[in-house]
Amino acid sequence: KQAGAVWNRTIRDALIEFGLAQADSDTCLYYKPGLILGLYVDDICIAIQDDKTYEDLVTYLRSKFTITEMGDANWLLGIHIRRNRKGQLLLDQRTYATSILS
């Protein structure tokens, strides 16, 4: 029964040890300058400014956990994620909106 709570404490402690702060407004969000990390159960989505910070984070997480890198996110919690030619992220819920309007 307590496995979820134990996992949450374990990953929270690791992310804080790495130097991330936990957001007050949403305990599933962690951040530091140039890095935002969203946590949903055992899935992590990272928005990051530079490759070095990404590599440091992945190396750290690998030292603590078994991880699988899935590449760039296309879908997250029902949100479609795209990147345009300018490097901007575009988010939409067109599929969800269409399903409730049909």
C-alpha cells in the first residue's frame, strides 16, 4: 500500500540532492535555472536549456535508478507536443477537444 509514497519520497530526495527545488504550487514539478522537470508516477519529462545540464542529470539519475531514455516527448498526459523550426514548443489538446465535442 505504501509503495507509491515510498517511491515519491525516494525520487523527491534524489532530485533535491541533485539541486532541484520542489515547486510549492505543484509537488510534481522540480526546477532550477535552465531546467524544469515534471514527474508523473515513474515518468519524467524534462525541459532543459543545454546539453551539459541534461547529461549531468541523466548521469546522476543513472547512478541512483535504472532509467530508460525515450527521446523527445510527442505526447504527455493527453497533450500533443511539437517543436517548430524556430525551436519553440507548441502544445495542444486537439484530440481531447475533438473527442468531447463529437
